[in-house]
Amino acid sequence: MPKIKTNRGAAKRFKKTGAGHYKHKQSHLRHLLSSKTSKRKRQLGPHPVLKHADEKMIRELIPYK
């Protein structure tokens, strides 16, 4: 049985936590930051955990992580 290839785009965007969930970075924090409020930028900072419904899809894209 051949190995499954890891989707490299997904591997760069999602990291597995110790509990087995996946964390990801939020969008809208790259440019045009002067027009966004400090509160909005601060709340975009932490890496949220992926929703449970989306975890199955990510597990298939990153099988060995």
C-alpha cells in the first residue's frame, strides 16, 4: 500500500495541538491595518481551534501529523 501524500498547503496552515485538535491563523491581519481598530487586531491575534465539523477534512489532508 503506498503512502498518502500530505497536502503541503494545509500542512503550512494548520498545526495539531496536544489534545489532537487543529489550530489555525485568522485572516485580515496582513495589510491595511491602520484602518482596523486595536480591539479588532488584538482579537485576530490568538490562534483559534478549528471547528469539530472541519477536523475530518483536515485529517485527510494531513494524515501523518
